[in-house]
Amino acid sequence: MSQNRSPLVAGVFSLLVPGLGQIYIGQRYRGVAILLGTLVAAGMVFWYGDPLWYFVPALIGLWNVWDAVSLARAGQTRPIWIPVLAALLAAYTIGWQVVGIDFSAADADRAMQILRPMLRPDFVQERREVNSMWVPVQVPCGPQPPQARREDGGKSALVMPDCAGVNETMILNVNGMWPDTDTNVVWRTPIGDPKMIGENEAEMLVVRSDASGVVTTAIHVPSTALVAAPDPTLPQEHRVYVYQYRPKGGIELSYIGSEVLNGALITIGMALIATMLAVFLAIPISFLAAHNLMGGNPVTYAIYVVMRTILNVLRSIESLIIAIIFVVIVGLGPFAGVLALAMHSIAALAKLYSEVIEGIDPGPIEAIRATGANWLQTVRYAVIPQIIPPFTAFTIYRWDINVRSATIVGFVGGGGLGFLLIELIRVNNMQGVSAVFITIAIIVTAMDYISAKIRERLV
Amino acid sequence: MENRLSTGKIIRNTLLAALIILALGISWNVTGVDFPRLIRDLPKGRNIVLAFLTPDLTTRETTTTTVSLAFPIPCGSAPEGEVLTSGPRLVPSVTCAEPKTKFTLEGFDLAPNSEIVIRWKLPDERIMTAIRVQSDEKGYFTANMEARPIAATANNISSRLEVDALTPVGGLKPSEAVQDVLAAMFVTIFMALLSTTLATIVAAPLSFLAASNITKRGPLGTLVYYFTRSIFNLLRSYDPLVMATVFGFWLSFGAFPGFLALSVVTVASLGKLFSEAVEGIDPGPLEALQATGANRLQMVIYGVVPQIVPDFISFIIYHWDINVRISTIIGFVGGGGIGYYLSERINGFEYSKAGTAIWAIVLVVMAMDFLSAEVRKRLS
Amino acid sequence: MLRIQHVSKTYPNGTQALKDVSFDVADGEFMVVIGLSGSGKSTLLRCINRLIDPSEGKIYWNDTDVTSANAAELRNIRRNIGMVFQQFNLVKRSSVLTNVLSGRLGYANPWLSLLGIWPQEEKDRALKALARVGIAEKAFSRADALSGGQQQRVGIARALMQEPKIILADEPVASLDPVLSHSILQYLEVLNKEGITVICSLHFLDLVHRYATRVVALKDGMKVFEGSAKEIDRAKFKEIYGEEAQEVRAASF
């Protein structure tokens, strides 16, 4: 077809609009691709604003004229790798700058600071026994301070003198504690606020008990003891606590560990409920979005087109973004995450379901109708048996995906592991972060395995 | 069929059903499902959804004329402004006020039919927008104001009432949001492109280590095979956003940590797909090459590579598509690009601008979906 | 007695599949409709039980007007007419027994059948029907686990469940090899001997000679021949369908 086209016309066409010459010669696909490619390259360079890079669209333009002329003259194309290479070169160089890739910023020391605690995930801790005792102290001194001594279960504690002002020093003496054990001493204000009274009030005061279980130490009233008091001149009862710990053998869940497990439960639950809600809504919608059911007349076809469009738009919005809307409506928490996941899943499932419906074999429907079955019976015996197994497989597949997504809707307040992860990162608790990472890996791998097994059996 | 159901099967099915119901019940509880609340509070979502549906796309070019008037709060703290009697002017019902008193402000002979922005210019030059009204055809407006305590006189300098009349001239032009979104979108697409590329470069050689037909020979090979496999599987189980939280924490916010997080997960994901493609190759041509006396490397280049290239390209394009999708949201947790822009706008309650970003995401994701499907269709 | 009078069918896309076709089928006949693919055989058979509505003409079955029957009447007529299909049209994921039972839907209690509950007598009837076509032991297999010949036998068992007066068989052996073809047609022949009218479309002349009591030939939607099987020999076949039809027929064996 190309031999009766004029090389001059083709060249001029391609010079005016890249690709037009190729279209003129009859290579429509090539022409459109060249046009799009040139536009994208030019747009990219224009946006980046460095005039140096205009050589790329210029090069593509020149190549395109060459290609058109040579196609018209000899029916031979010119190598496409020239413009592709130029465009890639520009894309990568510009992209490198725009993304701000800077491997020298990848600070290894900081990485180690983050990674080292991650090797010790905060899941469990040693089970330990606590031995505690407290004694009241009046701060500041009133006219007749009560005695600062207390006895309890074979232990006795006293502070001398019975009362003191802020920053004043006192002597603490406790009898009947475990012998030769490190003992933490903590000050508690009347509202129960703990204060550290070690070095600079920034560290725990730790004293070792002697061989007969006696703890003796000098303590001072913390400078912040009266900060929260309504009237700092009014004498009030403060308390001095001593704690001893010793391993009991065995391990128990740490606080973070229990939070992580709770988060994992919420995450799996979110995925489960979201998938269930999505199935209920996606089934009727999928029938409306199935071409073979809705293609019959203009009204149903219009419904079909509208449905498909809504589903496509909804499907391209990540559940994370949808979650933002639901957080505004129902507040922070897993429910917002459930709704967001459900919304996205409805769109995804309805599309898959409708494709199943479009793909069913019409033969059995005809056969069942021919036996004199009514409409409902036909659906029950010819349609449902065909769609149930693929529907189930897709649903389980979706649940699997939702477990993954449930970890990230938490980032915007959707609850579960994601929410916990963001909080832990914020307070720089890398041991906790590590526990979350391990849990996610276990859950996702297990889900992967289970869902693959079930789907294998269904198909 | 029923007579074929053994008692064991019935018990198993009943247990399974009970288990599912139990799981749903527990999930329902821990997730705090509360539909009455959803229905009751649905109106709360109206504004945000409406704003998303009416994205900030265009602005009109305007000329701004400003008039201002000194307004001491409280009275006597500074000289009062002089109220003009002609020309564009502001006329408050009182020329000074105690904090929290209400007054009306009138404007005369301003630009007709224009948007009027009334604001306080505080003594320290900060601007506080109070209210927006519309002027009538004579250039007149009236507005109810309150002498806000924050606008009190400081250092003997009083706050000023400033009024901008924005008169539209000329046509529509893309709004600032559109330009910002466009720029952020470029970053996003490049982030996806570069991370997919880096991931390909790393994953392609690694995938051979994770292919049983290539590597699983001898104890060392078997070890390498299982090790690579496990790493792929482990990394693959993290959503790129989860990965990005740590990378963002390490490298501070920006497109670079987002790019790295995306790359790491893509390496694992592509590595697995690639290795499966390598495992699926036809051994026939390899045997033939071996028969000609080719060495291992030659066998890979002439026997393996030609068989896997189409699969590889298809996987790469598929992943670029996925990565564009993910990089639109990776900014929420420390990656840059459109996700960061979006989360910033949402945190600032600028929902119309957020709407612009969301529509841009929808368009780009749908376009990528279509393009990648088309290209892969052509390849297969 | 089935009477087909001046039946025409034009599809919405303009294709005229049947043009003024008329013939009668007496009770107990093994009537074969022959024709090349696209000659209108399938459309004709589907017009008889109105899986396809004819555009013009009338079909009477024992003086009941099939063409003007309302939905309820039509279901009543259909349950007396069994149908066997070229592609078997079984629900592949359902068990063989369920597929056979579904032939009884026109008789069954509509609500119980929706729940999948069948009385024991119906299940016995289904097992008996499967036994008649020689695959009783496959009752609990999934339909797609069966070979093509076995699937077609399930199709016949499904038609038997209807206790039909007529069986419409649309190219029942076109997807099977010659040996299986004979075995399937022999089942239909046995049923025919028991008094069921069989209307069967075929495109192999040898099979027509072996089984048909009467033949109707279609070409481009028009009836071009009606008579006994003996009257239509190879020469006549060639005269009707031309040279290439001979080749198609020959190549098929």
C-alpha cells in the first residue's frame, strides 16, 4: 500500500504533526503511537522547564520524518529504538532529579540505630514477681505532721523527718524487703503522678537492699512535687514507693505485645466484616453491571454503562483515600476502616462477579428452560451452580487482599495494626514497630496460604 | 446426594459454619460496627464529599483593589482611622470598639458585582480573613463584624480593616491547585517508573537464584534457593505503605524514601513472578544447546533469555501500573508525590483542592490500567 | 400429532433462518431433519418448544396451539417435550443426579425445588433413568468428570425424566465420534420403539438411512425435500446440496 504514497507528502505531514505521515501511509497504529510519544516527551520536558532537554522531542520529530519518508519511498521502517532510547534517557534523568534520588542520604548509622532495636521485637517479657511497699510523707510541713511510718505484712517503712518541703532531703528506711535486690524508689504525688527522684530527677533512684532485706537511702522531695497541687502551701499526703522485681520463670505478653495482638485481631476482623458487607452489595450490583443481562434494551443498557463507570472510578480510588471520608463521618476507629475497605471491595468484587456472569454457559439455561422450568427454577438450576464456585473463589481472594489493605487504612485513623504502627513510629518505639512487622508477615503469609488452598479446592 | 453425606461430613460442615459465625461475631465486635451511627452521621460527610466532587480546577484572573481603615481595639488605644466621604471607602458603624463588640461595616463605591474579602491586618502584619461577601451593582456592601480580641492594638499600632474587591477580568485559567497537582503527579509517575526500573534491575538476576530449575542443585544451591525464596516471600507480605513508614522514619519525608520502599517491595514481588517464569521455561531448547556443547552462561543467554523476555516485560508493565497506583498514596506515610499533597490538603481541611488531587489520581490510575492492559494484550 | 404450518423466522439482525416451512409429524415417528450447518435445523427444533419464537406461522401439538400459548401453558407443553443438545448443555459443576433431576422441574413443587429438596420417588426415577442409559454408577460424579458420550447419555436421561411424548434432538451426535454416535442414536431408537416421537437433526447421510423413518431436508431455511429415508440416496443428497456437501460428508467419516 505504501508504494503509491508520495514520500514528500508523508514527510511534510509528519513534519506538521508527528505520526501523521505514518497514518497517511496506512500505518495507523504506528502513527498514533508516535504522536502520543512525542506529546508525552514534549509535555515532560516542557513541565521540567530545562531547555536543554528539548533536544529529545526534536530528535523524535526528526526521526519521525525520516521514518515517514523512508516508509513511503521503500516501505521500510526506521529503528524505533532511537526515539525510545532518547525518551527513556530524558525520563530517567528528569525523574532522578524530580524524585530527589540521593543514595548518599541513606545514612547507614541512622539505619543501624533503627534496625538494632528491631532485632529485639517487643512481644513478650520475662514473668516477674513484684515486692512493693509505701510510706506516707507530708509535703509541705503542717503544724502537726502525722508520723511517716507504715507497716504491712511483715514489712515496715519509715521516713525521717515526718514532713519536708520541696527539694529537702530525708532518710528512707524499709525493713522486710527481699535481701540483696535492686530496689526502685518512686515518689507519688497525691493524684498518683509518679516522679523519678534519681540523678537530676531524670532517672530512677535504684538502691540495693542489704543481706537482711533492709533498704536505707537518702531521698529528696522532687522539685515538681507540688506542680499540680491546687494550693502549694496546703500540707498534703504524698507517698514514697519502693519496688523490687525478680524473675518468676517463664515469659508473658508485654504491653506492646498485647496491643499488637489486639491490633491483629482488629485487622483480620476488619477484613472479614468488610468482605462480608461487600459481598452482599456486590452481588446485586454485579447483575446490573453484566453485559449479557443488561444489553437487551436501551434503558437497561444505560444502567449498565452507569454502573460500570461508577465501579471503574471507585476501583481506582484506594481504600486509604475512601477511609478519610469515613473517618470524618463515623470518627476514628476500625469501623471507618471497615466501611472504606467495603466500599473499595464492592467495586472490585462487582466487576469480577459481573465478568463471571458474562462468562456463563448459555447452554444449560436453554436446556433447563426446555424442560418446562419456570424463571426462578432456571436461575436456581442453570445459573447459580455455574456462578457459586467462582464467586466464592473471588471472595476469598478479596478477603486475602483486604487483610493487606486493612493494615494500611489504619494510617489515616482506620484502626488496627496500621494505626498502632504509626503511633509506635511517632514515639520512636522501634521494638514495637518490629513486633508489628513480624505480626503482619505472619498474618499475610498465613492468609496467602489459606486462601490459595481454598481456591485450589474450589476450582 | 443427601444419602451420600456421611455423619462425619455433617459434623464437619456444622463445625465450619459455627466457626465462621463465631469469627464474624468476634470481628463485628472488635471492629465496632455501628450502622445507626453511620446513618445518623452521614450528613457530616456531605461537605467533604461535595468538595471532592467539585474540585478546585479554575480561577478567574482578577484585579484587586484594596481599601483600608485603622480600627483601634479598644477605643483610645491608638488613633482612629479617618472615614472618607467620597471615593472607594469603608464606613464602620463605630470608628473604634471594645473587644467582642459587634458592629456593621459598609463599603461604598467599590468595584461593582465583585467578590469582597474583608480581613484584619493585625499590628504584627499578620492577616486574618474575616468574611467574604459580594458587592452589588453600585459597588456597595454591608457586613456584620465583631471586634476580635486578637485584633487588639499592640505597641500603639492598631489593627486595620482591609477590604479587597476582586474584579474578574479575562477568562478562566487553571487554578493553583491544578498546577500543584500536576507537579505532584509528575513526581508520582516518575517515582513509579524509577522504582519499577530499579526493582527490575535488582530482581532479574535474583530471580534466577530463586528458580528451582536453575539453582536447586547441590546443598549450596538448595540453600541459596530457599534463602532467596524466603526473602522474597517475607518482603512481599508488606504493603509498600507499611515499608514506607520505616523508610520515611529513616530518611525523613520525601519522594526518595517512598521510591526506596516501593522498590524494595517490587523487587520481592517481581522476583517471585520472574522466578516462576524462569521455572516455566521449556527444557527442550536447553537440552539442544547443551548437546551443541554450550556452557552454562551460553545456555542462559541463548536458551533461557529468549523464552522469558515476553513474560518479564508483561510483568514489568503490570507492576508499573500497580506502582503508579501505590505511589499515589505512599505520600500519606512519608513518601512524596500526590499522596503527600493530598494528605496535606486534607489535614488543612482544603477539601476542594484535595478533590482536584483525587480526580487526578482517578484519571491517571484509569489511564494506566487501560494502557497496561492494552500493551500486555498486544504482547501476549 | 405435531403440525408445523408455514413457519418462518427472521432474527433481529435480519437473518432469515426459516422460510415458510410446513410438515406434519405423526406420533411414533423417528423424523430426521437434515441440512448443512446454518440451514435452519436448530432454529426449527427450537421453534417447536418455543425456545425461539417463530416470526410467522403456527405449530399445533395435538390441536393445542403452541405458538400462542401463554407462559404457564407453554411450560406445560414443554414438560412433555424432552430436548437433547449437541453440546449436552449440562451444568458442569453440578452432580449428574442433579442434572437428571432438573429434567423434572416442570413437574416439581416450585418452592421445594428451589431449596434443592426432591422427594425420594423422584430420586429413584432419576436413578432408573440413569440405569436405562447405562451410567447409574456415575450418579454422584460431577458432570464435567464424564466423557462426551457419557454426558450425552446424561442429557438423554434428563429428557427421560420429563416422561416426554416427543424428544427433540438437536445434532445429538455432532460432537461425538462415529462409534459413540451409534450408541447414542440407538438409545433414541429404543425410546422411539416405546412410542416416543423423536425429531432429530443430523448431517450424516449414513445415520439418516440407519435410523430415520421419515426425512425433512432444509436448505437456506426452506424445506427442499420430505419423504422416506430410502428416497434420499447419495445422488439426491448431492442434487440438493451440491458438490461441496458431498465432501463435507465424506470428510466427516
